[in-house]
Amino acid sequence: MKMRWSAALLTAAMGLAHAQSTVTLYGIVDTGLSYYNHATANGGTSVGMASLTGRLPSRWGLRGAEDLGGGFKTFFALENGFQPTNGTLNYGGRLFGIQANVGISSDYGAVTLGRQFGMTMYALLNADVIGPSIHSLSVFDSYLPNARSDNAIGYMGKFRGLTIGGTYSFGRDAAGPAGPGGTNCPGQVPGNMLACRQYTALLAYDSANFGVAASYDVLRGGAGATPPLNNSAYTDTHNIVDGYVVFGSAKIGLGWIRNNMATATHFQSDIFFAGATYYATPALFFDAQGVRYLQRGADGKKDANSTLLIARGNYLLSKRTMVYTSVGYMFNSAQAANAVAAGGTVGAGMNQLGVTAGLQQKF
């Protein structure tokens, strides 16, 4: 009897030693004070706290992994997005709106199930030096910082610098229409295989000194979803081609984003961006980016064009704490009303200056 128990305990101990697991709690709290002119139709100013995002959107999450042996691992990610100004949830009011998924990985890549990033997010990751900041590409296309899918299966493999990835969602967005992160398109409707489907694809190459990426992202509509994607025959397509190069302490990134929306009326826009990051010291670095936005209406004419210039200074007080200042200036055409900041407002045809000073803490 003692021998049997000893053997059982030894087997269990060997199994626990073999299947090692880790769980990590992490997060970012990031906000600041902002100033904007021309925030109303009569040219009024706005002063207050940055709401939707600072330098990066605030979040906290849990990430875990377990080594199964033989080169296989299981993993999970639960990540929450929130507004530090008032404590409310972002991403359509979801508890884990940034991601909530589980998967398995090996040398041949990783398969992920659940709410996860689409390939649009990965395509922009290296070339867009500003990222999802308060003054950024997102002011022209709110989908870009919210490029995620519910009910999705995804694959990503990395092979000597080459990255191949894709996702397929059976119902891309199960949250109600609360902000840009919720469009009420849960899909998975019996008898309608197209409703709220989404598929994305990525092909990228990265080396020590340069990288290129291309992605394809199609969202389908569904009955009852937020207009204009309120019909399963309607689509919203994003194509991205971008790249970057590194020269010593500097990095230059540039790219092109096309958005085609085929609904009751056709909409097309193009975003061209070019930017650079320069490290003056390991603690002090600067970012700058220029963005050109061209919008075409149903008649094909360019009727609402804008140019955004961004400059940002960043200083690391420690490995986890940063102070920063971001300045953006938006030039709007006569029919354009693109605000300089995410979630902001501006009078039609007015240019706008935005300044933010913020504090970011990571844990």
C-alpha cells in the first residue's frame, strides 16, 4: 500500500514539475490634461481631462501560460480597458473588452479562441510610431484602435522574420452600441451564415533594421446592428500596407490605409502617414508624425480632406513611469470636421490645435 501511494505521489510531482504554469497581472494607467480651440461651431475652447485615451489607452489584465511539453504550450489572456477619469469601462462596456481568449502554441504557430486582436492591429504595430494616442490615426478612423473580434478563431505563426496570421469571427461584436467599441452585431444567426462575420489576414516581415506588413480586414453587417452596417450584405473593408526602417537611435515608419464601405451608399477613404521616433537619451525620446486623410463620397469626389501634424515628447522617470506632452494640429477642408483628438469635436471647416500633458504608470 505504501509503495502504491509513493508511486502515485512521485508521478504527480513529476507531472507538476513538467507542466509549469505562470500567471501575470499587468496594466497601464494613463491620462492627462488637454486643451483644444475651435471645439464648438462658434470657435469656443475646451479644457479638461483626456477621456478616451492618453498616450495609450488605460488597461489591466491577466496573462497565463502552461508548458505542456513537447514544444506545446497553452495560454490565456483577459484584458480590461477603462477610463481613469471616471472609472467606466471602454469597448462597449465589456469587462474584458480588449481581449478574452485561450489558445495553444507550438513551433508551428499559435491558435487562439475568443475575443482577440484582428490583423489590422498587428499590421500597424511597428510602422505607426504614434500608436493609439490621443492625437493619432484614430481621429480619422475609430475602428483602428478597436480592431478586435468576438467569437473568433485566430492563427499566427512566425518563421525567421516572416509572420503569417489570420482570424475568422462567427459574430464580430456582441456588445451594444456604446462608443466606437460596440456595434451590436453578435452574428451566429441560424439560416444566415454571413451575418456579422469578419475575417482578417496578415503577411509581414521584420528584421533588425527594417520591416514591411500588409493586411486585409473585412467586416460584415447584420440585421439590427449599428448603421450603416445593418444588413448582412453590407461590408466594411480595410487594407493596409506599411513599413519601417531603423537608423541607430531613430526609427522611421510610413504607410497607407484604405477603407471601403459598401452599404446603401458607397464610402471610401485613404489615410497616408509618415512618422519618426528619435531617442536623445535612453530616458528621453521624441515622436513626430504627419497624416493625410482623403475622403470620397458616393460621387467619387474628394469632399472632406484633412491633414494632421503630431509632435510628442516623452520622458521616463523610471522603467514604469513616464511623463509626456503631445501637440496636434488639424487642418480641415471646408467640408471636413475632423477633431484633433480622439473623442473630440471641432466646427466644420475649422482648423484645431490640441495640447495634452500626461502621466503614465505601468505595472
